[in-house]
Amino acid sequence: MQNLFSYPLKLEDMSSSTQKFELNADEKELKYIAEVMKVPAIKKFSAELNVKLYKKEHLVEVKGVVDADVEQVSVISLENFVKPYHNEFALKFDTKMTLSELKELDFEYDDELLDILDNGQIDLASIAMEHLALVLDDFPRKDGEEFSFQSEFDEETTEANNPFAVLKKLKK
């Protein structure tokens, strides 16, 4: 699948002063994002990102916020509904580390690892899409919907059909 929503930013184009970027997906890009997210539709997708390069520390900091209106299917009623999402995030990228160096690192489970630049660049649109994906509901439901289960068996029927009930009778 061809990436239809991309905004690559190269390391040499980054500045030590904060750069602001606004991303707004058009209709074709919204369809692409919906395909990637595996949802029926994305009605709106926008992101505001601030990028700052720290040359001495070999870091790139990306802070941002993603806003999207996502059409999803309720796991309870199986009806489509639109839910707004808002996610603020902050990331740091190491400008010197390579993938092979990252693989060789010894780290603990709770250590905070920096991301690495892919071929000396980051894709702001991919970062924004990733942070929408992180907040999407695994089991979406419309506001006010609740799952309730009522068994068709009562305790006596369940006990009578229990395969161990036969063994209980043999024991007597």
C-alpha cells in the first residue's frame, strides 16, 4: 500500500528554534488513514507538531497534539458511530544512534529508549497517525452502551447438566 499521507522532515532542515507544523488530511488522505487504522472512516484528521533540534545533545524533540473524528463500529450494537479523539504527546529522537547500535544496547524493561531517525529524517504524518492509533478503543462502543449478559440457564439447570453431577451420584 502506497503511503498517501506523509510529511518527511530531514535532519538538515531542522532548527534549534522550535518549528511549528500543521497537518490536515484531505479527503484522499482520510481514506488512506482509515485503511491503515482499519476503521470504516476518518471524518477529520489534524495535527499540530512542534519540532526542535538540540545539536549538542544529538536530540530531536517532537511535541504535538492529534485531533481526529473516527467512525467506528460498536461491538455491542454493531452500529457505526463517530467518536472524537484528542491525544497530546512528546517524543525524543537520537540523531546519532543507528538501528544496529540500538539492538546492541543493554536496557531494563522500564528504561526510556529514544527513537532513532530513519535515513536521517522523521515522518511527521506517520508520527501523528501512530499517536492516533495508540488511543483508539480496542472495543469501541457508543456513549451510554453497556454490555449485559443474561444466562439462559438457572443454577438448578446448570447443576443438573453438569457432567460431574453424574459422578456425585455414583459416590453416594
